[in-house]
Amino acid sequence: MNRELFEKVEEILKNIRPYLMVDGGDVQLVEVTDDNIVKVKLLGACYACPLNVMTLRAGIERKIMKEVPEIIRLENVI
């Protein structure tokens, strides 16, 4: 695991979390793989929300990939 990328992504998620928490949700960083895939776990209201794919792609993934261009994808783990 790339510790530097993990820390960069965790810092971005710290800034995103308050927006998710307003609706009773949260996100947990699980792993940044050696091939630069970010694995997260949606928690709380985000877990069961029918719009969670949009939250992942248009919100979280877009922000992470913009700020850390070496990241190639974000995956939700259950």
C-alpha cells in the first residue's frame, strides 16, 4: 500500500465527510492499492441510499481524482 497516497486521500475525505454527515452518512477509507485504486466503504445513510453511486462517482471519486491525479478509480467495498 502506498502510504503517501493513502494520507492524501484521507485528507480529501476529511473535507468531504461533513457534507455526508449532514444527511446521516459517512465514508471510510479502506485501502489505496498498489495499482492506485481507492477502496472506500459508505456508512450510515449513505450505505443504503439509492443515490450512493452518484455520491461515489460525481462527488467523492471526482474530487479525489482531481486532487490526486495518479488515482485511477474508486471502488465501494461492502
